[in-house]
Amino acid sequence: MSRFSVLAAAMLLAAAACSHPAPPATAPASAPARTTRAVVPSGPPMPTAANAAAYADEVVARTNTERRAAKLPPYTRSINLMRAAQLQADQMAKTGKLEHDIPGATYPTLGTRLAAAQYPMRAAGENIGEGYRTPAGAVSAWMGSAGHKANILSANYTEMGAAMSLGANGAIYWVQVFGRPR
């Protein structure tokens, strides 16, 4: 393996992070039920395939808002990194797995996804998440996690892409891919 390959592999491994939403709070077992009718939870509408691109763009915008708040330059939206993020979001949705590496998938690693998206990387990182109903929820959760926040606020990257995909099981998968091109 070349020195570049070892360095690139180390950078990819160090920059990977994933998240799940916090489990909903449950009432104490001793609390009696006070209603017998069903309550439909309120909240934002579920994302759909039709608004996936708009949600991905909102993730980029919200990520750059966090960077500006930290006095950092915004990431440039990269179409190649948007594609790499979508490849992973779709793979996670298809397999029902929140994983950075999915053995047996068409694009099992971040490196293979970047190659498929024709992104000549010097540095790259990835955040993944599952279950958040909005871009705001996903970015907020990532900012609450040290590893994810480190990717969002990293000076090692200059560009980013984002994606979301709905799984057949109803789960919502989110991906951010960060990069610095060669």
C-alpha cells in the first residue's frame, strides 16, 4: 500500500461518525393513563423522496450556519460530494443499516463512493444519522456529538455534500460527506 493510501485510509477512519436520535422519554411505569383515545403526534411532516434534494440542500445551509457561528468559512457545496452522500444514504436505506462501511454493497466504503462520484480527494470525512425528521434535527444532533461536530467544524475540509433517503422500513437516513480536493 502506498504512503498516500495509508494516509488517506487513516484520514477516512478518523473522520467517520454516526448518530441516532435520543430515545423518546417514557412515562414512569406508575403513571396512570389519562386518556383512552389515540393521540396523533404533532411535529414536522415526514420527509419524502420528492423533497429529498431540498432537505439535502438545507443540511448544507445549516452546516454552513454552524461554521459561520464558529467564525469559520462556509463549505462549498460539491455536486460530486452530494452524489457520494446520496449513494450512501440510498445504500443504508436499502439495507436498513446505519453503517459507514457496508460489506457486499455496491459502494461499501467512503473511498469507493468518492471514486464512483469522481471526487479526487486529499481529505474526506463522513457523518451519518438515522431517524431525524428534519435537516434541523439531523444537524443539531451532529453538533451535539463531539465526533460529528469535529467534522462539521473541521479546517481540513473545504467542500461538502449531503443527502437523505427513506428506507422501506420507514427509517430516515442522513449523510454528510466532507472533502478537500486534490
